[in-house]
Amino acid sequence: MSRCSSQATSPRELIEQLGGASAIARELGVTPAAVANWATRDVPGAQHVAVLVLAVQRGVYWRPPGWPPSLQLRWYAPAAAPAEATAEGFAEAAD
């Protein structure tokens, strides 16, 4: 059983479920236009970890393109509160 309330299956859904381009842009320190471009171009690799942390914190299941499912599933387990997810934790799990 996971704490996820939804699953993003496309970049457009991810943007919507994370609160829209402006909200994501504020969190990441980028422009809303840059985030809006993800709908057609996908999330840039340099943003994968930061966006994954936002998704976990907000209860949205999203797996960056090319990432094996096993690298992040522990963050969605009931034992790990979504607020405990950090970029450092994901980087450690990927090593």
C-alpha cells in the first residue's frame, strides 16, 4: 500500500498534479514557461531528482524516464513519510 494519491502518466498530468507550471517553477527556481515546455518536451534530466522529490512530497507517483522502478519505490512505502524525501536521499539511492 502506498501513500500516493495519484499517478502521473504524462508530463502534462505531472504538471497539473503538482499544482501547475507556476507553482512548480517557484519551487525549482525556473520560469513557468520552462515548466510548461515539459508538456511537449518532457522533464529535463537535470530536473529529474528535484521533480521526483516534489512528486513524492505531494503524493504523486512519477518515475523519471529511464529510471528503473526499484530506485524510488521505497520512498512511496507507508514506512517513509513523503515529507522525508530529499534530493540527497534520491541521489544516494541511485548510487
